Amino acid sequence: MELSAIEKKLVNGWQQGFPLSPRPYAQIADELGILESDVIASLASLKQRGILSRVGAVVRPNTAGASSLVAMSVLPEHLENVAQVVSVQPQVNHNYERENSLNLWFVVTASSEIELEQVLSRIEQKTGYDTIKLPLEKAFHINLGFAI
Amino acid sequence: MKTPLNLQIDQRDIRLLGAIEDGLPLCESPYSRVGKQLQMSEEEVIARLSRMQTAGIIRRFGLVLQHRQLGFHANAMVVWDIPDEEVDSVAQKIIAHDFVTLCYCRARHAPVWKFNLYCMIHGRKRAVVEAQINDLKKSAGLDIYPSKTLFSRRRFKQTGARFSIPVKVNGGLYEQAS
């Protein structure tokens, strides 16, 4: 998808270090030499086109409870339905099909270890498939945005 | 990551994270608007976000993109089985490569999953990402370890972590934020 010159600057310049000041969009506008209303309109357009997920915080895992990557090995003909059961859980954020016999991969972020286990039991009961929990032990690197 | 971070944030922080989990409002004074929902002043909203960022609880604050919409369709998760005592040194070699977007160690799940070190590479073209993985294995001497590459296929869901579902902090159950 094509980005305008302003959109490119917004995307490359503010994936981190977004202004924590009362008029953040005006501050960005000043730096780019454009109007605050143009910054807001450009971000709204990026969001409407599905390019911008949100302006917000990416929070360290396990900040408010417990989280884990989880994998499942699901027959191809069941995958769509199982993925649906997984996705409707509000505690699930990422949910992807991957090329492996373990073919469904998702992240559960729950308020506690107990709640995390409850989410996994619910998924297992509803789908009849086992879940494999692969909790984080140590993070070495996290990207701070994509260069577009 | 075993140290609980819950002690570093309180109920108001979590309500604030919940209020912005779908994004900061696109209006002139977004922190003030978020604060009104929470009966918090604009100053408190900004101060709490700043503090959580400084503390590393917020890893980054800004535009969160749907990378697939920008043409990043080749998303590889590469996993290795590395002896525990070598994980740190191998990880340092991996993250020296600019194209690696994430790198972390996870618990193994024997016998079905023996891999413990993960990295993610996001690219526009599968062939390019495959070449990067080959480079990585050769240059970091990683080709001696068992590994697998799992490209993503369908994306069923992608959102940020949710904080507006009831969250327990230090044993107490708190209300939904929104």
C-alpha cells in the first residue's frame, strides 16, 4: 500500500518517542512544518486503511499478570474453527497459522497464572486439542519499529 | 523475566493502560480526554505514562503498525535448540544482525518441542528472508544446532495486550477500566 510523503515521515519518525505532552499532534506538526489537523487527519487515514493499528503503548510481557506463547497442532480441516475459538478469547492477542506440524501459534495475556490456565483449559475443552505452553524466560531484543 | 513486575505498577496504571489499549484518541488533547474517562488529570496521565516508559514497562510508545498491510508478508519465526549454558552468547550473535526484529528464550516442552531460542525476521519477500536466515546461520556459527523455520501463513488475530479485562494486582481484583 502506498504512503504519502507525510505518512512516511509519521510512520518512520514516531513508532517510538511519541510526545508525552498535552498537544502531542501539534508537537509532531511543528517538527514536520505542517498543521496539527493534518497530522490528526493523516493518522486517522492510516488507521482507516488498516496500516496503523493504534497510537499507543507496547507493554513489556507479564506486566500485569501472566502471559505465554502457546502452540497447537491442529488438522488442516479443523484449523479455521479452532483458530476462531482461540481468537474470541479476549486474553488472546496474536494468533497466527505457521508452517509446521505445530501450526497454530498465539499469545495469551491474562491477569494471573490461574486465569491463563483457565483460558487454555477452555480452548482445550472446546476444541479437543492439546495446547503447548511456551512461556518467555528471557528477552534479548525487541524491535523498536519498522523502517518503511 | 522471572521477577514479578506487578510491584512496579498500581491499579491506576493498569486502568490507564486499559483505557489506551485500542489507541490514543486522535484529537487535539488526547491525554486530557483519556484522563476524563478515568477521573485523572491530564498531568497524571502524562506522568504515569512517562514513568512506565522510563521503568521499561512501556517498551515503546508511538505508532503501532500492521506490518502486513505495509507489505511485510514474509514473517519467519526461527527456533533453535541451544544448550542452556550457551543461550546468552548465541543470542548476542543473533541480535547483532539488523534484520532480526525479536529474539528471546522460551521454556522447552519436551518431547514435542525441544527448541528454546527464538528469533523473528519480518521481510517483504520470502526469498530475501530465507537468504537472511542462511547468512545468520553461517555467520553466527549457528548451523551446528538443530533449528526450524516457521513462516507465518494466515493471521487470525493481532491486537496489543489487553488490560481492560479484570486484572488482579497484588491479589486484589479490580474493576474493568472501560
